[in-house]
Amino acid sequence: MLFKNLQTNFLGRNCIYYNKIDSTQAEIYRLIEKGTIVNGTLVMADIQTKGVGTHGRTWYTDEGNNIAFSFYIKLNCNIKTLNGLTYEIANTIVQIFKEKYNINLQIKEPNDIIFKDKKLGGILTETKVVLENVKYIVIGIGINTNKQNFTDDIKNIATSIKKEFNIQVNTEDFIVEFCNKFEKQIIKRIVN
């Protein structure tokens, strides 16, 4: 899959799309294990049957047109270079919704996107570290953009863009915007 309007050097240049998969995060790790992954690889899916959330929780992506993607960036930097990275990612997501849709979302540190105390999205940042040196990061992002049906266990604590604002978010446009912004941020961190 090729994205239009992608202005990155590597992030999202190799994009693998699935209609349905167990987990985009798990797929990245399978590609790492096979040795077939390239820097900037992005895996996205309409539906995840076993999406990975933080603390081993499941992230439900059981309806189409929600945002679910993971990406891989090869690095060679000290772990301290990445301090606050998850918050920076959350801030980038909030900025995109403000700029493109005039929606004000909040961040519940360190990794949740919320609206009126209900969770809209989450970020999972994982690193491979050898002697305080980061070899790569794998980042998963899930955002309830179109989700309408919430199970009883989460219906009082989760929501979606569609439910709150009745706006249709274009998944591809969002991912392109995110990649364009985030690649600049990660390069700035490594270079400085």
C-alpha cells in the first residue's frame, strides 16, 4: 500500500495493510523475527482480533474505519534520548485532531487520549535496549474514530470521535499526517 501526500524519508514508506489481523504490534514482531522488516515499516488494519494495549490489556478494534497501526524505527541511541516520547506522540495526535477537525482532546499521561474522562485512544511504545542503547522502537497506536458499539465492561469509560462529534475521520489522511510530523520529531531527538 502506498500513501498519497507522504513526505517522509522512511516512516510509512513500507506500509502493509490488513483488513483483519490478530494485532498490528504482533505482526511487526513477526517481521522482526523473520528478519524481513525495513526501517519505517508501518502495519495497519481495519480490524484487530487481539489488539495489544498497555499492561497486557486487549485493545478492541472490532469495527471498520477506526485507526489501528504499528510501526518500526531502527535506532542507535541512548535510552535517555527517548524520555517523554510517548507523551510527545500523544501530543502529536491531539494536535492533528485540533488542526484537521477543530476537536480538543486531552492527554492522560503517559499514553491515553481522552475526551470528557473517556478513553478515545492509546499508545504502546516498546523498545529493544542493549546496555542502555536503543536498537529499535515499536509503537502501536489505536484510536476509536468510528466505533459505535462498546462492550459492557468499557462502555462507561471509552468513547469515539464519531460518537462524540459525529465526524468521519479519514484513516489514511490521519496516518500520513502523523508520519509526516513524527518522523521530524524522532530525527530531531536523535540528531540533537
